[in-house]
Amino acid sequence: MSEPSNNVTLTIDGKAVTVAKGTNVLEAAKSLGIDISAFCYHPGLSIAACCRQCLVSVEKNPKLQPSCQQTVAEGMVVHTTDKQSTLARKQQLEFTLVNHPIDCPICDKAGECTLQKLYFDHDNANSRVDTPKVHKDKVVDIGPHIVLDQERCILCTRCIRTCDEVAHSHQLDMANRGDHEVLTTAPGEQLDNPYSLNTVDVCPVGALTAKDFRFTMRAWELDATPSICNGCATGCNIEIHHRNERAWRLVPRLNAEVNKYWMCDEGRFTYHELHEQRLAGPTLDGLPATWERALKAAGDRLGAIKDTGAIAVVLSATASNEDNFALAKLALAWKAQVYVGAKPPVPSRADDILRDADVNPNSAGVAAIAAALSITPKTTTELETNLGTGAIRALVVLGHDLPLAETARGRLKELDALIVIATHERGPAELASIALPMAAWAERAGTITNRQGKVQRMHGAFPGPGQAVPGWEAVARLANATGQKLSWTAAREVFKDMTAAVPAWKELAWTRDVRPFALRFAGSRG
Amino acid sequence: MADLKTLVLGRKDVADLDEETELPHELMTVNMGPSHPAMHGTVRIILTVDGEKVVKSDVQPGYLHRCFEKESEYATYTQIFPYTDRLNYVSPMINNVGYAMAVEKLLGLTGKLPARAEYIRVIVSEVSRITDHMTCVGASAMELGAFGPFLFLLKCREWLYELLEKVSGARLTHSYVRVGGVAKDLPDGWTDELLYTLSQIDPVLVEVEGLLNNNKIFFDRMNGIGRMTREEAIKWGQTGPIARACGLDYDVRKDHPYSVYPELEFDVPVGTRGDCLDRYLVRVEEIKQSMRILRQAIAKLPDGPIMVDDHRVALPPKRDTYNTIESMIRHFKHIMDGIRVPAGEGYTFVEGGNGELGFFVVSDGTGRPYKCYVRSPSFVHLQTSGNLIHGHFIADVVPIFGMINMIGGECDK
């Protein structure tokens, strides 16, 4: 006797489709390529069925059904293009637009607005109503990051559900009724949860706009490149929206196993770092230098002490797997001492949603690489001690995150060579005798490993500043300057060598580089 | 072994030449173009000449390649109109119309345009055809030393350009036609101005014909030069004045009627010998026929809208755009995302200044074409030029090329 099947077969617009039990009609239609219009439905949120935009006719059912709420049943026959449901969609859009302000030219959502998209696809007719529009508050400051425009709101409640279900805090609510109904903050609350900016993403119109992004750049002028958030060990999948060789915002990208549809506000702001205090060219003894001069000096200074075991190398939990692997290989060749630099954990930011106490994006990756190469990295305390005793005469640091006690920091200046490969002119990079510029996470291809041990691929959105090169390339140049041959020409090759060396990553394959995608041609998103 | 002729005269028969064998030293290679005053547009011909005679030629187009087809894939359907202007830049209106018709075919709008829009399209197309032929005839005459007709014809062309400028705002790059109609209505009194201009052109044509047709030098340099038979014309895919000069009675406006051409009376001139003189005569007659069409079209020009009433393609009136959210969104979507054309593919062709001008558009249902191919007559005509100039003198290259009327923008796309 066979098990009762977990699948249901139904017919939508004459096409049979088999989906899992419990799926709603909207998702079943989507799997057939039929895009049913909807405002309030979001696959990551609970069902509200309040926008009435996704009505479809179901045979043997006298009234239209909201397809987001209607779960599939065996033998169900659904029509999405019949007269009744087409008219319902059309009229619902006409109704939604009755009080919508004529804001498109000044609205940040224009170009990626669901209301624009659905109107153009499903209605595209003039209104039959000419009553004056109901006016509501236009610029309502509802939190540190977000501004609300109540007139633009179409009352879909997606943002309320996002706060409730993603951030687990009820900070938004509806007030009043009928055409006076408005979105507002819940009594005594502000929209200040650490996931508040997700409400801007889910908002189908321009009611909620991010203070960080509004009035900076039109959505249709941006290009999108997939990447991974480097804000913490979670590794949320994101898209970098960029133009003119700089990032303008970060938005989450769906990854059901990591971050679903969401990311935290702090992560969204990490792109500001890409444009601040950058190290754009090599420096030698505090003065700008060419790569050739800096590398020659590095070769000379390291050459004298190369075989004494007095060279120490600091890997970075903020740099990519490729960068760390390259430097670890070099450390093995030099028989150098190995340490790991990282930002100190921030326990207060940890929650069981997305945010992790470990604010380094690649702690797991560094650990895996070190283990695979049979390196046991020493702690920073040991580094401080060894700096004090003089056991270290030259230090090669990847990244600028190396928190040290004040005395140890003073000792750095007394080293024969302090070579720092860094993105920013901060921390040890400020003290470096030789600083080599490195491309930051948004500027080069690479992988990082999140807290789940998932190796995630990043793509370069735009070139790094000045003469910055990817970290692995800086390491390779340094290696060649000291007589060690590390010859890679692309991150892909480092990755290949790395996956061959790390047993857990044996099966991984490098994916093709993605070219930036013009949002203008993405159709409206919502 | 070298035969006697080679030894004595140091010369081979032309037929003996092939690319691998070394050329006898008497043969000379001459570059004509790419920037030669008598080469219409920019095209380079590497001529191998035996004295004054052309024995071999290598025609190299591509100096004006602007990626029309690839650029179109990154522009909305409306944004492509300016690109089409720059195909045959002597008659941009016809390109506009041809492209618009291809998109309209995909949208199922063929034959559904308001009558006024169709008539305006025919009027501006025919004006463009006149300017095209005038340029061709005038420039060719000038290259043969007859500078007067050139000035007379260009004077008329300028009158017409001024009229087109009044319609579209631009002298040359009009971008006047839109999918579903035209951008704006004709200005007040424009048709009267056009009629007056036509009446001014009549005597000029008489004068030009008097200067050229009875001119022995012009006649001798055109007559019997660059002959093509009717069969060759068919074999090489020739259309337009070149094909008609060879006796091929083919005009898209008659044989595959489009727009309101069936309602208008005109004749298709056909040559008998297919030489340069016939091509010239056909063009002059076509100018007259176009003027005949214009006079009828102006008389029949109906009142009414100039844009089809279809929200998929028609921009809302500005007044509505600024005052209703529905029109605002529609305007925004039309401009930013482009008009939404149903998935499919369609080919339409019109009688361009130089011949059959076809547009093949493939849509994937988005606001920009998946592929936009143009069958440009100049490109097809250029392939015969090598054969036509063989055996003629270097000086004959000029009238032959002038009468092929290669337009660089259209040929190189």
C-alpha cells in the first residue's frame, strides 16, 4: 500500500501543475510562470490577504478567492485570466490609486515600485474617479533610519508583519479606518529595531524610505552585483547596488539557508566603510611609494631575517579565504609564526535571528585554512608577549584589525619591518613601515566562510581605489619580492589550490564571475 | 613560361590574374576612399588598375559602423527611433516609419492607426524620398563637374529640410515617428507651405533636367556605364531605383502596399538598360511621382488624432501626466521601462530612398527588443559595386558609385 502522497495536482489556466500539499495557489501559479499580481503577499511573511490584488476564480466556488490565502487542493481548477478575475485586478488597482499621490518624480521607489509595475501590467487605464485625494502626513520621522510617507502607503501591512515576524518586535501598526487609515508607530514605540530597514525593502510603494538612501540615487540608474555582507559571521547574501564606481546601498538577496529575505540595518551601512580612509597606494616609511619601491624595500628588510624564524604573520578574520590561504602558504614557506587578527566580539549585538557576536566575516574560513595546512595560530596575547621579548623582528599583517595593548602597539614601531596589507589606513596600517593597498570585499572576486561553514562567493562590483589589488595578489607580489614563488593570476586559481588543500572544501567549484546587472532592465521589483 | 605578350609588353591578360599570383608590375593599386570627396559616406575601394582601367576592386565597408543592431538591444523601443534616423540620414523619416511598422506589427496595431497619422507618415516619407533622390542626383552631377544642378537641387532640399524641421524640430535627425502614430501634429499652415514649396520645386526640376539631360558630357559619362541586367539585379537582391533602372518593376509601395499608399495614385518608373543614365532618369521621375503623391495626400489629409488610442503605446497627454497618478505611472513606465511589446517576431519592409528597407524585430515581452535587424538596401547594393566597376575607367567609378548611392550610415548600420 502506497503512502499518501504529499503532492497535489491542480490546473491553473489550463495547465496542470503538481506542488507540495499546503502550497498556496499564488506560488503554484508562479511555478508555472504565471505572475499573479499581489501587494500584501510576501513569501517570507505570514498571509494577510488584505490587498485583494491576487483574486483568482476557482471553479465550483461562487466568489473570487485570494490566491495567496487559498491553499491548493487535488483537482482544483483555477483561472487567472478569465473576465472576472482580470476585472477584479483592474478595479482593485483603480481603487488603490484613488488616493495615491502623484509623487513618482520625487519618490525614491519609482522604477522599482510594485504599484507602478502592477498598474502598467494589469490596469493601464484611466481612473473613473475625480474626487479630491485624501491627504495624510507626508514626512513622518518614525525611527532613526526610516521616513514614512502616509499618503503613499497602500495599507498592505507588509512592514508591520516584517517587524512582528522578522524582528519580533511590534513597532508599527495601523490607525483609523476607511480612507483615513494610516500606518503609524505602535503606541510608545519607534521603528528602531535592528532589522527596521527590511520594511523599506518589502514596502511595495515609496511609503517607507531609508534616510540613508533617499534622494541620493535613482533606482533605475544603479547596477546590481551579488555579494555577501561582511558585517558579521552570519554572511547574509546581498546585492551591492552601485554606480560610478561606488556603492549606494546594500539590499538582501534570498538565501533560504542563511538569511532568507532579510539582513540587519548595521550590515546595510557597511558600504560606507568602502569609501572612508582607504589606503589607495603603497607607502614606504610613511611616505607614498610605488609598488616596485615598496616591494623592493620589503624584500631587502625581510631577506636579512628570513631564515631566523623571527618573522611573524598575522592572518585576518576579515579578509577572504583566498587572501588568507595565500598568506598562510607564504608563512609556511618562511616557517613564520602565525597569528590571527580579528575585531573583538560584540556580545551585545548577538540575537537568534541573524546578528552574530562575532563581527568578523571569515573567522570560520581562517580556522579551516589553518587547520588544513596544519598551522596552529597563536593568540594575540602571545603576539603581545613575543613582541615584548623581541622574538619577532618582522611582522606581516593582513588587514587592519589587530587590536593590541598600548605597549605592544608601541613595540610595532621598533620592528625591523612592519608590512601591512590593508584596505584602510587604520590600526597597524598607520604604523606600518611598508603598507600595501588591498581591494575591499566589494571590489574583488573571492569567497568567505560563514558561521555555518558555508563558503560563499562574492563578486567584484567596481574596482578598488588607486593601486589597490586583491589581497592574494599583494601577498603573491610580496612573496616574489622575497624570493618565494607564488604564481597565481586570478582568484579562481587561488581558490582551486585552496579547495585542493582543505578537505572540507574538496567539492566546491568556482562559479563564473557575474557582470553587474542594470536595475533599469530588471523590471519593477518589490 | 611567360608568353610572348608578357615578355614583350610585360602584361598579362586580366583573366589570367588571380589573387595568389604576383601582379605584373604595370598593374597599380590605388586607394579610393575611405575619405574621398566622391565616395558617398565612408567606404574604401582598393582598385587594381591597368593604366586607367579597373581590373580588380576590393570594396571595404564598415568605416561608419555604429552597432545599430546591438545598441538597439539596450534601448527601449522608443529610444531606437534616434538610431534609425542615423541609418539612411538623407531620408530619416522613412527609416522611422519602417521601424515603427515593425513594432506595430508585433503589437497588432498594423492597420489600426488613425488615418491622419498614416497620411502624415506618407507625407513626411515622400518628402524624405525627394530629399534623398535630390541629394543623389545633385551630388552625382557635381562629381561629374556639373556644379549648377547640385546647387539648385540642394536649395530645394533645404526648403524641404526646413519644412521637416518645422514638423520635428530637427533638420536632419527627426525622430518624428512613434510606435502607434507620430510625435506631434503638423504645424498650422504647414501643408500650404509644402504645396507652395512643391510649386517652387517644379521649375527647378525643369531647369536641372535641362542642364543635365541635354548635356553631352553628363550623358556620355552616364550612358552605358555600370550596366546591370534584370536577371543580375534579381540575383543580387537589388531593389529600389537600381532594380527599376534594370527594368525590374518592383516597388514595395505597389507590390506590398502599406499605410495609405493604395489610396494614392502614382506610377513606378522603369528603365530599359540598367546603366547609370537609367538610374538617374528613374530617380528624377520618382521625385516627380513623389510630388504627385504629396499633392494627393495633402488634399486627402483627414482631421483626427495622430496617435492610436492604445495605452500600451500612447503617452498620456502632458496635462494628465501632471495631474493624475494613472497617467503619471504610465508615462514613467513608457519612458523608463519602455512600451511593453508582446513576445514574438515580425518583419516589415517599406520602400526606402534606396530600395527595400526592412526591419526584423524580435521581442521577449520586455520593454526593449531582443533583436533588431535591419535589411538596409545600401548594404545589399554595395555588393554589386565591385562587379559594376570592373572594366571601366577610374573616372567611371565616380558616377557608378554615385548612382548606387551608398549611404554609409545605412550600409554599415
